[in-house]
Amino acid sequence: MYTIEEFDKEKTKVLKYVLYKKRSENEIRKKFENEIQENLLEDIIEYLKEAEYIDDKEYIRKTVNNFIALKNLSIREIEYKLYSKGIKKEDIEDYIYENKEELNQYEIKSATNIANKKSTSLEIEEIKQYLLKKGYNKENINIAMENI
């Protein structure tokens, strides 16, 4: 067991880490697994989830919005980046399903941006292959190529 003082001290440490930058539950576990005893860390994580400092579904939403604002990625690349943060597969799939239309529009825009940049140095077929390798959907690639 642990004392209330230990709980508060360690909770403050974890909270600072979370408030500095939004983190997934898995990132928090990995960061503190060797620093904080397991049962204390579990209780801190539960406490922070109840207080809504940790919310993987909200983390997905904010992370995807950042990608949309700042990067050219395929939906598949977004999925991989979220998986790498330790987000549950079901949560990622649910988000993608619920936001399919918006994500498809983003993917087309993203593919168009990449195709426009690459069109000065690559042939159309090479650009299509490049986008396929990056995980872009074939239909979205074709729509993007019409926009060049």
C-alpha cells in the first residue's frame, strides 16, 4: 500500500506530464512503469481518467485534428500513428468510421497536395505508386489525380 502523501506526490508528477502535452493512457503507463509502483500508478491513472485528464477518445480527436491542420497523411498513416501511441484498435476504428466522410475529404486534399508537389519531378504513374505505398485509398488517389 501507499500513503495519501505518496499518491498526491506521484499524481502531481503524472499530471504535469499530461498537462504539458496531451498523452494517451499507454504513453503514461510506459513513461512511469519503472518509476511508480504498479498499483499506485493504476490508481493515479483511474483518478485522472475520472477527472478527464486522460481520455483516449478525446486524444484521438485532437491528434487527428492536428494532423489535418498540419500534415499530408493518408487515413492509414493516421491509424498507424495512433496505434504507435498505444490507442485501442476499436477506438481508432470507431473514430474513423464515425468521421469517414471528413477523413476521405482530407485524404483527397492531402493526396492532391502531394501529387502537385511531385508532378514537377515524377510521372503520373510514379505519383500514383508513391501514394499507394503511403497507404492512400485508390479511389481517393484517382480523384486527386483529376485535380492536377
